[in-house]
Amino acid sequence: MSSRKRIKSSRRPQSRFPRKAAAAALALSLIATGLPLQASAGDTWPFTGDSAQGLNQPSVHGYTSGHILDWTPERDRDSELLRSRVPLQPRIAPFAATQADPTISPDVHMMNVAGDYGNAFIENAPYTNKFAQYHFNFWQYTDYYSYWHGTATAYTPPEYYDELAQKDWQQKWFEFGMLNIPNPTYTDAAHKNGVLSLAGIFFSNNDRGQQTYKQMIVKDENGNFPVAEKLIEMAEYFGYDGYFVNQEEIGPNVAVADIPDYQEFVKTLKNSGLYIQWYDSLNTDTGSNTFARTFRGNNMMFLHDAEDGQQVSDSFFFDYGMGKTQIDNAERFLADWNAKYGTDFSLFENGYAGLEAGRDRFKNVQGSALKAKLDADGQMRAGLATLGADFVHAGLDEDMNQSWPSRKRNENDFQWMTDIRERLWWSGPNLDPANTAVTAQNEAADVYADTRYWPGIASVVAERSVVGGDTFHTHFNTGHGLDYYVNGKVSNDEEWSNMSLQNILPSWQWWQETSGSKLDVAFDYGRSYKTGVSDKFDRAMIGAYEGGSSLALRGKLDAETFLRLYKTDLNVASGSELSVTYNKTVKSDDSLMSVGLIFADAPDDVVKVAVPNTGGKTQGWKTTQVDLGAYAGREIAAFGLVFEPGASPIADYRMNVGELQISNNTQTAPSAPTGLEIEAAYPESGEMVVNWNLDGNYDDVQLYNVYVNDTFVGGKYDETFYIKNLPAQSGVVKLKAVGPDGTESAAAEVPFNLNTAPEQLTATAAANGGLTVKWTVPRSVKGDTTVNVRSVNWTTTPQPIDETLTIPHGDTTAVFENMPLNGDEYIVTVKKDGLTPVSISGAFADTIAEPYAEEWSWNGSTLNLPMPNTRDWRYLYVYEDGKLRSFPTTYNVGDRDRIIRGRTTKASLSFASTASKVEVVLEDYSGNKSEPVVLKGE
């Protein structure tokens, strides 16, 4: 067991809030107003059935400035299970000779602002067992990945995400945080590909309710910015690299007097070493929400402080209308600025011209917007930024013209469309990054896309790679699957989704060189995966060798075909070898598969290294090693696979590749992990959390695989893991470390047995402060039982609860007295000697609402009401001489007789009142109302 102090992961209560009736009443009241109910079919939906969020499943959530100010890992729900530990990997040096388009400058960088939220703003869990989720597969064109919209703040009751909220995005009556931290599994995948993962800071007039930048840029008595300091701390803890700052609020605008402090706030983040991209939406002369779409005097202070010479942010994301005129102006402005201040700013490093991917999609307007950012040779004149490129999945129902309640994007049978649409967006209209010319006729109508206007990101951004050194491996695992395979056999037949398991995917999807027919190439998820209409990919799938997918090739092989796969900088030594694991499912023929190597000293030549006997039909998966020692001292700049038909064309060629591995035979498997333990077992819900000691040397260990008995249940480079569905009630939890060549270590093991452990575990919190715990245990098991209750996460008591009772043999009930009455969360653990300890999570009784306790003030007859910072509030009532005051809501959906968390306009926090008596009352999520606080009068 590790000696380090563990921050215990938080737990979802059994029944957090009994508020279904309240949610239904709210929905009915809104329907009665006649407000619009329809919204785009592509809006978010919670998963249901087996894929619904687990009782104790960790979930990313949003944060207000107040939450950030109070943040510690111990108080933050699920914090230990929401970290990324994968270090940012270096990318290899650019090498134009192996680019699909050698004319593209590697100086063109890209910012991809998209989504990682799972499938609902409340239940966006990183351990979801659902195949039909969007999984980004094109990191090679991206330098920065950020998240723009945000997620619901912690403890938002899922009941508020009701049918009304799903039908109409204006009817989401809950609070989004101004900060959205990245899903840690996305940060893992980004870092493996050399991409910086940025959290999103977003202020707007509608989406954040009462939240405003003013709450974020507060200063302490020393002139420091405590929220900025916490943001720096959070980035380090959660493992992400910086912030995308989007300041768009109006009504009122940003106060001009606040702009110098705002500048210093951003500078504080930048000076800590974080990467900061600023969305150009603020006129610093007026404070208005204005899109300059170029660098000029009234926005430059958020890139560079001319007074002290410090850089404020790293770059700007310019609004979508940035075209030739704006780029010309920006180039002139930066040239003058550099000459005046001795700086070295450029549009390639510091300016990113935006595209509204999610709005304009594959339309003509999108192609025109891209052309406006190119020079006469078709090259980008600035960095490129896109918003919403995840529309390829999220917008599927909209593009299919499906009306409520369609959710095709949630269905496994439609994921082939997402796959093709994503390649159309990134690789271009021909699904080939080496041929990005648009077509005369639309050839993608079957996936509700268009090939006539959009040339693809690959037409303007060069592919990048992290494949360097002397070792590489891939299973072509995209990070989700319909099954999980180990050594070519199904180990776990549940659907799954975990971007932490995504391999380094091919640099080109798909670049083939042939004088004959091109093969169909796709990721193969198994026989139950629907592959679309007949002209896309209609041959039988077989699944993966390891993970959830393999690389499948199908079609007519009538000429030598070179499938380029990876851009690399791999050193070949005398002991280097390449291993190929493949499966040829059709009859034997005289075809041959070779590895095609392109060396840096001869980039125009493809050196074919035959993989012997690959024309023969295999009996399952077969692994063949190819010696590369003859090329010792040379560097592989790219490699792929070559397929040759033999004496005559093969009408139905089928080949699956399950693993490629390049390694030096001096490498050894990692040591078995240490410190494996079961942190919590939840027999009533079939969940478990396990911990171990992390090997911090990523060069030696790059992943941990978790098994229950011999069933794979997940993996991550971390020191803790949540298991959603235990596949067995007893056995052994096994943990294996994975090295850089994909080799697993020997297993660390810890036994468990829930068949003999205490069971039928319940915990009931009473309004008198009692907590009654009951269980059953086999009579044959002697000895006392210890029962512990501890409060977790954002505790509102002076000290967290941590009490233990010893219950004599024969008794199966424990009663704790004087527990909190504020709805704090707890974990109860029952231990009996020789048995597996078991736990249950829940919440203490909630009978009180904290009174309003912020520093309100009067300025003449104007009352200033800071936003409540308590964890548990839903409404703030303002009584003027005994009568409720009404307040406007965001999205202009009508006044309400209360301030509604997340939906009343921020302007409502300051208002004039001539009443002789003013008092306020808070109501929490459970319907408790606080004692009134008198703000004026007696």
C-alpha cells in the first residue's frame, strides 16, 4: 500500500435529491407559458439503460468563480478520478518530403475548439460504457484542443435535465460553469499526440446566468488574483496545459475601468507557464463585445502589454469573418508593433483565423471562408482555428433533418456515418489527404455531407507526428468499441468508451498510392458494426486483435498498393525488428503484404520488406517478425504497408492488421506494479475503485491495464481507476503495466469476494441527524464488525465527518448520531475480519438551507447582491415590503418572481429599490428555505 496521502474519490449518492416532482412542476409551469419547446435534434441526450451513468461514476463538471476560489482537490467531487497523468509528448521535426502535400508550411498551427462532454451536460462521464460517442481521430492536424461550451456545475440535480430541457436548449434551467476543465481521457489522448489540452473559460450574456468576469478578476489585499492562482493550481493538478478565454458578456459590457485588471489577470496565468489563447471579442476602448477580426490598438493589450513589455496571452482566436482585408491589416499592424517595441509577433504564432465549423459545416460558405484566409498559392496566411468540428457526430440528426425525438447519433448503427463525415472534414472530399480537390458532384449525400465546397483541413495544415526514438506500437485502437479484445479473443463483450486507451492513429486516413483500384480502408469494430451502404464498406468485419478496433482492408487488389500509415523519425539499430499481427480471412492466394519503409536519406524511395507467407489464409491472428537490422544507422521517416496481388488481380481481397510494433530487442517488459489495493467496493451497484502506485517514468510505463480475473475492465496511465460493472462477484483484480512497445508486465493481484462479504448494505439518513446502517453477513463468520462513515467532497461542516463504530458479532445494525443535516455526501464502509470490505455512498439528510451570506451593499437606492456562493442553492427570493420582486431570465424567456441559479440575468444582481424593507431568502435544491436576511429596514 502506498504511503502517500490519498485524496479519496467522491461518490454519487444513492438518491441525491428527491426532486422529481419539483422538476415536473417546473416543466409544466414553463409549458403553460407557451414558450418554444423545439430545438435542434443534435442537442445533448443522457445515455440510458446499461449505458446510463453509474451510481458512483466520476463526471466532469463546471465551476463558477466562487467554486474556483474555494477549490481544493479534497473538496472537489471526483477530483482524483478526473486527472490526466500522461505527460505532453514531443513531436518530431517537420519533414516536408513525407507530407501528403509538401508545399504546406509546418508553421501553420491549428486550434480545435470542440466538445468532449460526453452526451449530456450533466452526465458527461469519462468512463461511459457506450460505443456511440464521438471519438476524435485526427490529432495529427491539431496543436491545441479546447472546450468551449461548458458543463453543469457539480450537484446540479439530473432531474433538471428533463424532457423539456432536451427538447429546447433555451429550457435548460440549470447552471453552467464559466470554467470547463477537460475530460481527462481527452487530455491523455491529446498529450500522447503532442497536443496541448486547454480548459475553457466562457462568459456570455445567456449561458452563464449570474456569472460575470467581475467575480473572476477579484484582487486580494496584496493586489494578487486568487482565482488566477487557483486556476494555475487546478491546471497542474488535473494535468491540462492552459486556458482558452472567451469573454463575450454584454448587458452590461465589460467596464473600461476593469480592463487593466483583466489584462493583469490573464498575464498572471500566462506568466505561470500556461498556454493562453484569447478570443478576440473585447474592444478595450469601450468594453463592448466587438469582433475586430484583426490586430489593432483596441485589442492588442491582451496580446502584449506595451507599458511593461510583457506578453499577456500566447495567441488570439479571431472571429470567423477574418479574411484578406483583415489579414492584410493584421500583418501591417504587427510589423509596426514589432518595429516599435522590439517584439516578434506573427500571425502564424499569435493569430488564428477562425472558422465556424459547427454552423457552416460542409457548405459553400465554409469553403469560401477558408479561401479568404489563403494566399495566391492556396496557403494559409495565419494560424487556423475552428469551433465545433465535432458536428460530424453531434450534428448528425440535424443534417439528417430528423425531428424530435430522433437521436441517431446515439445509435451504434449510425456510427459509420460519423466515421466518414469526420474523414471528409479532416482528410478532404476524397477521403485522401493527398488529394483534397473538391468534386464537381456531391459524392457524400449518403452521410449528409457535401464534397463540392470543403477541401478538408489537410488541404491547409500539415500532418504532425510524435512517432520518434526507436520504439513504436499501435493496435489501431480508436478508444471505443463494441467489445474489448485481448490477443484476438473477446475479453469483455460490453460496449466501452475510454479515450485514454486510444492509440497513436495513422497520420494519413487514408493515403494510398496505386495504379489500380484503391482498397476500402476502415477501422474494424467487429461483426456487429454496421458499415453503411454497399459502396462504402460492405465486407464482413472481424474485430480487433487488442482493444476495440483493428485496421481493415477490403476490395479489389489489381495492382501494387502502398498504404502510407505513419510519419516518423525512428532510429534503426542492429537489433531492431518490426512485428506485424494480421488476419487474412479469405482463401489463400499468391498476394504479398510488405512493410514499406521510407528513409530520411532517400525520401522518394519505398523500401519493401516482405512479410512472408501473407498470401495464405490464416486461422485467426498471426504474428510475424521482420528483421530491420540491415538498415541499422538509418532513420525511418515514414512507413506503411504494401499489398501486391501476385500473378492476377484478386477480386475480393481481405486483410486485417491488428498490431504494428517496431522495437529494439534490448527492451524488457516493465516490472509488475506495486501498491494495488481496493479503495472501495460497491456490491449493491457492482462498482469498484482500485488504486496503485504510479510509475512516474513514462518512458518505462505508458499505461496500466486492469482485469477482473481474466476479463479486461479498463485502463489508464494513472494511479486509480473506476470500474463501472464488475464482471464477477469474486476472484482477483489484476493490474499490468504496459511498456512503450506494448508489452505487458506480470500482474499485481488483490483478491476479493463479494459472495461472502457483508451484503444487502443500506444506509438511511434521518431528519433527526441519525444515520442507520444495516447489512447481512453469513452466521458462520465470527468476530466484530467495524462501520465507518466519512463525509467527502465539499463538506459544509467545520470538520469532515469521520466516525467508526464497533458492532459485536450477531448485530447487523449501526446507528450514528448527530450527523449533518445539510445534504453533505458520505461513504459508509463495513469491515469484518477476513471478508472483503464493502461500501455504500449517499447523502445526509437535507433539512436546512444556508442563509444568504455574501457582502451585499447599497449605493444610494441601488442594491448590489453578489451571487450566492453556497454549494446548495436553487432560488434567491427578494421581498420588497413583503412582496416578491421579479427578475428577467436569460434567452428572454420571461420574468420570474425569484433569482434562478444559472438563468436569471447577471444584471439582476444590481437593482434599484425604493422599498422601506428588503429581505432575501435562499431555497436549496431540496426545497428548504433559509431564514430571511434583512438588507434594509427592520
